[in-house]
Amino acid sequence: MPTPSQNPPDAPAGHVWIDEASRLTGLTVKTLYNRRYKKEAPAKGSFPIGRKLAFPLDGPDGINAWFDAQRNPVPDATAEHDSRPPEPRKLPRASTRAHSRRELDPAAA
């Protein structure tokens, strides 16, 4: 049985291995595996090479595109539409003591 090499081979051009993708994105390796399973960015474009995962740096499913989407999120038109209207402003109420005094003696008001 061959012994594993101490230095893993370089990733294909324009790609990084999962360890480097984890370092670049700040997400854990486990989170990247979970996002790959759910087909979510930034792991959507990843593919296996042997027993390792390669992540593209550029392209629509690449890590750089994911960074751009994080920096400049697209506003969701439905989220603004479905939001609740602002609550009406509550006016201060007169004290109950003054209110009851007016009812008893209208001239006192």
C-alpha cells in the first residue's frame, strides 16, 4: 500500500481545496460540506477530485461571486411587500382622575 504524500497535490487552476475555501470564506469545513449537500453557495460549484473537494474561485458558482453577493445583496421585492405596516402612534391618555372630575363637574374643566 502506498504511503500518502506529505504535500497534497496542487488544486486545479482557478480552484482551491476545501481547507483553503474554508480559510477564505470563514466558514467551517463542515458548513461547506453541508452547503454542498443543500446546493447552496459558495459550495454549489464544488466537485470532487479523488477524495478531495475543489472549489472554483471565479465564475457564477465561485467563491469570488459569493463574496460579491455577500457585499452587495440584491434587495428582495417580496420581503418589502410582505412586511407589516408601522404600528399607529399611541397618543397620551388623560389621567383617569382628571377625566372623572370633568364628568362630575363640567365647570371644573
